[in-house]
Amino acid sequence: PATSMEELVSLCKRRGFIFQGSEIYGGLQGFYDYGPLGVELKNNIKAAWWRSNVYERDDMEGLDASIIMHRLVLRHSGHEATFSDPMVDNKKNNKRYRLDHLVKDQKADVIARVAQEIGEDVDNFPAVVAALVKNPAQASQALKAAGVRDPFSGEVGDWTEPKPFNMMFKTTIGPVADEESYGYLRPETAQGIFTNFKNVVDSTSRRLPFGIAQIGKAFRNEITPRNFIFRVRELEQMEIEFFCTPGTDEQWHEHWLERRLSWWEAQGVPRSKIEILDVPKEDLAHYSKRTYDLMYDYPTLGHEEIEGIANRSDYDLGSHTKSQSELGLVAKVEENSDSVAKLTIPHPDTNKPVVPFVIEPSAGVDRAMLAVLSEAFTKETLENGNERIVLRLRPHLAPIKVAVIPLARNKPELVELARQIKNELQKLGLGRILLEDSGNIGKAYRRHDEVGTPYCVTVDFDTLGQSSEASGENLKDSVTVRDRDTLQQERVAISELSGWLQAKLK
Ligand code: ATP
């Protein structure tokens, strides 16, 4: 695995996985563009998730809801009121920070001082942050007294009181900019699932338990985007809302925890690198009955959330439904007089309408990509003493499945045959097959090791039957296949190549 974020960032830029957004105009903080290989890897991760969660189950439906949503959706979901992070300003230079990030980044003795000033145990960091948020005036004093430094200037800051900063992006809709013609870019894909609950139930005749899966962009105006694609302002999520009968929710929660861990394992992200955080009651989001955060051990960052699996009780459908008071809701919800739909489904035993409980596994595509790249990244010393970087990606995730390489690019016969082979292999539907005629063979191998191409197929003079050696005759119409991981080279007949690769790349 990678030992630092730095080496991943460098590989990603050099080989065309990830670029800074709007780079030629100085870049835009918190936005990244996925390059030629990044888009393939990202698509492969999403396809693997979709296969596992939609196609391989009998209790799931898919959805692709719109990104811009009605302001009332985000009002009744609770996001207008509570989707915020605590922010502090340094009055000396007007720099703004997310309070918990600011404190976490200080030296240990400074953090201890902050905890002491606000009267909390330094070992309970969430409690320290919570106390700072709850007592803004004291917090401002505590930060100053503890000598909290500005990460930008390095000097002790003059800190304002922490204030909540709402992270939603708001946008004007239509040609008239009056008070009501605005909407929000969704801060999570989940809300599109809840608002379509009735549509999906009515159009598919689903009964409990069943789930709806969605992959798509979400937008969060993070106060301090950082750590490469770990914390960005435009992100992508893979989310499931699994609807079940109240009382079966805890069982389903465990089911999804297991299921998600084994999915990560199948993507090359082992359980041993993921800590399961059973979020303490006092840190739970207001909608959550219980949450497991999967904390992956990222290089340089340490254990950070890659996926959250929350038991959201009947909070969401209960918040968006009409006739709330008739439905015996368990969750505490705000009154809703705007919704025109009753978000219930017949109870499987009694047939009486019930608002189901929801289990939500929510994973970030960008954070998945970072973990997958990090696990695959390998630096090794070969027998001849040379060092190579190789991405040991699972074949189903590799951006390029096979590179077909003509041994000499100035020999039209070789290039033409390589192109024919490439076209044939492309028809197999394995993913991207690349005709690699850009450099010498050594360079091509190095490049494909670094981007994780499982097999390189080389077309040489033997393939054409133009060998100078006597033994060359039986090599005609065969190619050399090189294995990324073992470096073994095998001679395979062109007529058998499709079957050979299909078996290996299953
Ligand atoms: P954090 O505490 O790290 O800000 P969160 O608890 O707000 O994350 P959720 O709201 O649970 O995150 O979102 C579900 C998933 O979406 C996360 O597990 C993560 O993979 C992804 N995600 C959330 N915010 C971001 C972001 N700013 N950049 C990249 N991925 C994100």
C-alpha cells in the first residue's frame, strides 16, 4: 500500500487519473477533474457497487434523481436548519476555518490547553468541539488563551466566536430572481430517494423490505476542503436507502454492515484496514438511532470515514410525509404542511399503512477511489535491482484491461495486426483495451505497471512469421502476454487469446 498521500497525488497527476479543477486559471479549491484513467477507474468502482447492490440482489431498485432540488425538500429534510459545520474567523487576517479542523491541527499541548480552558477531557475530542460550539463566547477566549495558531500564517490568531456555517450551495432557478425562485444543489443523494419513495413503490409494486440505490454527485460548500480528493466540495456518493418494517431495523443494520465490509474487501480494501466506529450516542446526528462509521486507514491521514451506515429510523419519510400525526411516528420530526404525499406502505403482516424504518449505507466515490488506489499502490524491488511502481488493482477495477503493443511502431504490418487484435478484444466487453504504440516496449511496460493494466499483449516479428531464428516458425500467429503482477510472459496463439483473457479477467 501507499505510505504517503504525496506519492498518490504524484502518480495521479503524472499518469492522468486526477487533476486540479480549473487548473489553467489557478485552480478552484475543493474541485477535482478525473482524467483519462481516473474516469475509467471511477466508472469501474461505481459499476462494481451497482452490480453488487442492485443486480445481485432481489430486493433493490435503482434511481437517478435530479441534482437541483426544491427548497422545500431541503427544508423538511432538516438541512436548512442543521446542515452546518462550526466556523471561526481569525480577525487578524480574515481567514476562516472549520473549528474542529483548526483545533485538531494544533500541537498536542495546545489541544490540551483548549480542552482545559473549555472544561472537557482532552481524550474526548468530539466533546471538546461540542463544548466549544455550545459556548461561543467562552470558545473564543479558550482559543486565544490556549494560543491556537493560524495554520496559514503560523501565528497565534485572534479568534471570533464559532458560528454555524451552512454548507449547501444555493442557486437561482429561472429568469426571475424573486424570493422563492431558488433551489439547492443536493448535499447528499439520499433526499432524491425519499422524495421518490411513493413513485418507486407505485411503479414497481415493491413490498417491505426493499431498498433503493443511487449513485450521483452531491455538493457541500466545505469550509476547508483538503487532503486531495478526501474532502471536496463536489463529490459523488453511492447511497442505499433500505426500507424495512420497524423492529427488523437492527437486524438489517447488521446485515448491511457485513455486506458492505465484504464489498470493500472485494475491491481490494481489506477489513483489517477498516475500523468500525459505533458512533457514541452523544455524537449521533439528530436523525440517527445508531450509526456505524467505517474508518479506513488512509495514508498520511490515518483512520477517516470512508462510509457511514446509519439507522435513520422513520425520520426521513416521517419528515416528508403529509398527515404526520396519524402515522404513529417514532422519530421526532418538524411539522410538514407542504407535502402532498402520504409516504406509507402496507405492513407485511397486518396490511395497515406504516412508515418504514431506513438503513442507509452511504459511501463516497472519491474516498473509495483514494482507498482503492492506496491499497493497490506497490513499490517493489525486482530481481535485477530495479525498482518499479505497480498498481495491483483488482482486474475488474483496472482502467485499462489489456494494452496491445506492436513491438516496433514504425512497422506498419505490426501496427496493423496489433490494431486488429485490439479491435477483436474490445468486442469482448471487458472494458477499455488500449492500442499502445506511443513508445518503446520498456516504457510501455513501466507505464502499464503504474496504471495497473493486468495484461500487456505484444505483437512481434515472430507473430508475423518473420523470425530470424529457426525455432521461430511455431511462434507464428501467437503473441506474448505479460502478467502485471508476476511479470511472467507467456506465448498465446491469437486464435486462443480472447478465451485466455476472458478467463483471466473474469
Ligand atoms: P465528514 O465527517 O468526513 O465530513 P460526513 O459524516 O459529513 O463526513 P456523510 O454525510 O455521512 O459524511 O456522507 C457519506 C459519505 O460521503 C462519507 O462517508 C464520505 O465517503 C462521503 N463524503 C462526505 N463528504 C465528503 C466530502 N466533502 N468529500 C468527499 N467525500 C465526502
